[in-house]
Amino acid sequence: MLSAALLGSALHFLYDFSGENPFAALISPVNESVWEHLKLLFFPSLLLTTVEFFIRRPDPRALFGARLTGVTAGMVIIVSLYYLYTFILGRGFLAADILIFLTGTCFSYVISGHLLRSFRHADPMLIFLGWLLIALLFFSFTCFPPDLFLFYPPPHGMEQSLPGQMN
């Protein structure tokens, strides 16, 4: 869980540090939209789940199925909390966004830990297709974002700031 949070935090800067490399754009945020920031949970979790599988050798259906469900739930939590608090406050705050990311990451791993046994008999092809579909959605929507609020960077006046900081 801590590794996913740290890796996700580092991934936040990959696109800029890479000189806006198109391959880095596929797995790291290219703008401040909520959708792009969901990559910070998804891709580190996928990588760490794969590493964990090769190190520990658990039942792959249980591990990958539970993590897919956890990551999906974590992303839903991140989106829900972000839009709830920015709707109420009328702006975003960097500290709140970081806490929401950490909450989504923790929630993701807690849920997946509780669901490990539930996926022992799951169809491995469906689990694989779930991971693949989400990755392909990130790749596609990075290149061709739909005209929906989830894909818009925050409007002027909703910029991220620390509480008490003037924009």
C-alpha cells in the first residue's frame, strides 16, 4: 500500500520530467484532470501486483481479481471525494487532493485484501480483460479525451492550492 502511494506520487511528475514523452503520457498525468490522476493509482497497483505475484506466487486469480476490484473501487472513491469536496468548497486544495489519493490507495488495498478469497474460482480471462480494458481506456482517453467533465482540467479559479494560500 505504501509502495503504491509512493510510486503513484513519483509517477505524477514522470510526464514533465521525461520532456513530455508520449510513452510517459500513457501512464502518467498529462494535465490536471481527475481522469489523468487516476493513473497514479492504477498503474502503480498493476506493477506492484505483478511484482508481488512473481515474488510470492499466490493464486493469480485471487490476487489479480481482488486487486482489480480494489483499484476500481479506489478510483471511484477518488472521483467521488474530489467532486464532493470541490462542489462544496468551490475550489480544489492540494492537501485535500493528496489526502484523497492516499485514501483511495488505502481503500483499494483494504478492499482487495478482504476480497482475495472471493476470486479463487474467478475466470482468469475476465480478470485479464478487466485490467486490459482499463489500461486501454487510459491510453485512448489520454490521446482522445471525451468532452466530459472528468477529463477537463479544473477551470480557472479552481486551481489547486494549499489551505490559506492565495491563488
